[in-house]
Amino acid sequence: MKCLYCKKEYTTSLKKNFKPFCSERCRSLDLSNWLNEKNVISSTLDPEDNYD
Ligand SMILES: [Zn+2]
């Protein structure tokens, strides 16, 4: 399997399973990336006439 974050091959025979990521680190990094993107999108969507 390939990690969705670092694209590294990993094995699912690990004691802890972080599917679809290879590690907890990748999982949390991907999550923070996703949250950042969401923030960027919502700030871009802010109407210009909203700043007073
Ligand atoms: Zn990874």
C-alpha cells in the first residue's frame, strides 16, 4: 500500500494501522494540510465588501 501523504510504500502488518497513511505523523500532517486548505478557501470566499 502507498501512503496518501508521503506516497511511501508501507505495510499493513504494523501493530497500529493508520490506513490510508503509513504513520500517525503522516495522518496528522495530512489533516493539518486539509484544515489549512479549508481556511484558505474560506478566506478567499469572503466577499470584499465585508471589511469595514
Ligand atoms: Zn506516510
